[in-house]
Amino acid sequence: MEKRMVDYFISLVKIDSESKDELEMAERMKDDLVAMGAEVIFDDAHARTKGKIGNLIARFPGKIDKEPLLLSAHLDTVKPGKGVKPIIKDRKINSDGTTILGSDDKSGIVEIVEAIRRLQEQQFKYAPLEVLLTISEEIGLLGSKNLDYSLLKARRGYTLDSHKVGSVTIQAPALNVIEIKVLGKEAHSGASPEKGINAIQVASEAISKLKLGRIDDETTANIGKISGGVANNIIPNVVTLSGEVRSHNEDKLQKITNEIIKTFEKTAKKYQIKIESKVFEAKVDAKVSKDFPAIIIDSNSEIVKIALNAAKNIGIESEIEIGGGGSDSNIFYSHGLNMPILGTGMRDVHSLSENISIEDLENGTRWVMEIIKEYSKK
């Protein structure tokens, strides 16, 4: 069974599936899941994400009268993810170093599929299962944001999209995206610099006053992109910046977001010039959008205890974690689905050194099997 699992993983990571290009991967998963006895449908999320296919929903009827358990992973990978050439060495799977591997999140897919296959071979009477494989997760959780939730019957389950096998993430922060445009006034930098307001200077002073990085144990902030200017001999009249604030606390999220914007606005007011009778001043245009909401799942909830008990049953060390990133589970939670995030064994993701050990892939599969067994108990 281990060889089959590894061969299956190898076959999937060889399929190109960068975000918005998941069609071949989705069709492969449809064929595999149908062959296992599932009913498979796709929603129309791609009509809004501008991809090639929607989210995949597979339903296994099960043999126990119980609400379905939802198991989710995502179909897409980050770039560079085309032409992956997996290499096995010392029971670890890597790419050849020219691409990512794709264990994020094909390890989650393999562990879900192989777990169900093994239970079927054991003729285990499991509860109804729903498998959700989302699109375009890596570029803003677009699949889960545009999912047709009426197609799901399950109200709880697990998203397999984290690192250490045995980790159960029950909290993750909300994220605000901040887009800021600083408007100055252009002028010739040599002939008449006093007639200009340097938007780069305004933005730089404002940034220097910000507290960025880790604000406290619940909150982080970052300015990630900045661009502006046309030529060295022109005082720049516009600079655009984008950044983010993340927090597990909604009040802190809004407080830090507002402080960043007010810092830019207050700084801009200092920059004024008068040309003849007309006054020019720097201005700030700021926009805030909520990228995803926070997750707060009770550590004593049944869905968390099932995962912890399942790990204990098979001798895997488990732990509850508080996450700092975002995943499909953030969006699921906002739609009333309780979906803790499970680790699959993926390591060094989003890099050319991404890898996963065969032991972790096996333990992740065994863990999902045991979770299904625990959930299926009457």
C-alpha cells in the first residue's frame, strides 16, 4: 500500500496545476474518485475566478446514517509548478530543484484519497463523506470564496493544508489588505524642485513612523509593495503602496489598520507648497478590503477531539496550534463550516527545496483513516 501511495503522489505532482490552470488535475481527480464509487460534480466558480474549471465536490454515500464528514484540499500549486520532476532519495521526495514539488497541497489530496481507498479495501462501514478540492487557493482563496455552498451537506470536517502531521490548527487570523496612494506634485528636480511635492518622500516618512512586523502575540503588520516615480529628473507625484494587517482579534485588526492610514494622512498634511496664490498639498487615498475572516474553533469541540483521539490511537504525537496564515478554512468558517486545519507533512513549501518524507505521507494517510473511523462511530 505504501508503494501505491507513493506512486500516486508522484503521478499527481507531475500534473501541471498552477493556479487557474487546474483543469487536467481536476479531470484526473474526477476519474479517480468516480472509479472509487463517488458522485462527482463541479461548481461554476471558474466563471468568476477566470480559471478553466470549478471546485470539485465528491460524495461517498457511506453506510452509516450520519451527517457527512467533509475532507478538503486544494488542486492548485504556486509557481514555478510546471514540469515537476520528483526525485526520491533517503525516503524523502523532492523536486529536481528547478520547480516546487507540489506537496502543497497534493499531499493532502493523496492522504484523503488513499485513506478512503484503504477503508474500502477493509470493507469498513464509514459515515457519508464529502471531498472538496478547491481551485485557486494559492492566489487569494478564490475557489472557496466563490464556492457554491449549497452543494455541500456537511457542516464540519478538516482542511488538509498545513505542515506537521498531528498538528490541528483551530485558530487563524483575519487579514485586511491596505492599498494606499500618496499624491504629491510633479516638478523638474533640477530647475524647480521647490515647485514639487515628492510623493516618495511623503510615503517614506510615513513608513518610518509605522510599527511593522509583530505588533503583539495576536497581530502582525507589513508593507509589502511600493512603486512610484517616472525618471530621476522628475519629482514623483504619485506613489502606490500595499500592505496587510493580520490579527486574531477583530478590534486590534481595525485599530492597527486605522493607525496606518492615519499615519499617512497626518504625514501628508505636513507637505504643502504655495505657488503664487495657489496652495498645493500632499494627499492620501486609502482603501481597505477584508481578504479573509478569522477562525476560532473551540478546542473542546467534537471535531477537534476526534482528530486528537485519532492521532493518539495510531501513536502519532498531536498538538493544537494557533496559526498565522490564511487557508480555505478561513472562508469555510465564515460560511458556518467548522474545519480545523490538519498537517500533511509538507515542508519548505513555496520554494524550490519543498519536500515531504514518505513516512509523513504514510502517517498522514493513517491519520485520516483513523479520523474517518472515529467520526463513523455511532
